[in-house]
Amino acid sequence: MQKISVKPIIRFRKDVTLLYPKITAYSEADIKHDLTKNQFCSTNSPMYSKGFTLLELMLVMFVVILGFSVIGLNISSGNDATELQSAARDLVSALRYAKGQALISHEETTIELDLNENTYTVSGRDKVFAIPDTIALTVVTAQEELTGKGLANIRFFPDGSSSGGRIKLERNSAIWQIDINWLTGQVELEDK
């Protein structure tokens, strides 16, 4: 039997050498490979970290908390604007309902606004609708529709016309304006 000599041929890193046997007189079946996994992996190489440092965790937590605080501020400031818009839309809905009732029943229908209590009612209905106290309510209507101190009416007639007017709902710097056309009775809502 002849001896098999082994020479280094390929170098991957300084500390790892891949060895291939040099075949002199035997077939491949007679050669035993003594290469193991340890020859390809360095025992001196630094292991990759399988976790996070405390500094990295604290930085991520800071960013998450900062993000949630910004979202929270936006949501709370949006509630005021949403409440104002919701009150304006509810009032527009009541005005359009009153106009529809006047057309269907062929009788006058009124919306009575109480500026002192921040409420309104629709004629023929017992329910009193409240507007939040933080919203200032202003009404401009015909002189004959002012029934008392702080009371005003918007009247819709069977032919579709109305007494007309303008209603402003205001909170801080946000204003929603409702215009009621006297000739057509059309109700329009706009953000000012």
C-alpha cells in the first residue's frame, strides 16, 4: 500500500485550511476523507449575537412611546373637531327632515332653536336635540321668526320654500356654517 500525502491547496481564512488528499496510485473508493465540520468552522471566530443590547431595546421603546404619544395627541384634538362636525351634520339632517315633512304633509314645519339651552326641536316631534355646551350657536333668520329671548325658528313651507337663514356652530377657531335658502329651502353645510 502506498502512502497518501496531503498538501494544503485552498486557504479560506488564516485559521482554516481545506485539505484535499493527493491521490498517487489508489482509486477514490480506497481513500478515506478525514475532513470534519470543525475544519470549516473556526473555533476562534466571534459568535454572532443572538440578542439585543439594553441600549438597543431602550432606543426602540423610546421610539414606540414617542409614536403612541403623537397618535394620542392627534386623536384627542380630533375629537373636538369631530364633535363640532357631528353636531353640524345632525342639525343639517334635522333641517332637511323638516323640509321633507313640509313637502309631504303640505303643512308648515319649523325647527325651533333655543340659543340659551343649545337645543333644537322639530315641530311634530317630542324629542329635544342637544348641542354640546362647548359649541357656540348663532342664528340669523327673518325678524318674525324670532319668538323670544334666545329663541329662533327656521320655517319650511309646503311649496319647498323657507323663511331662510344662517346657522353658525363655532368652537375655538373652527366654524361650520349652515345656509338655508329662502326661495328653494335648500340646506347647505360648509366648513369656514
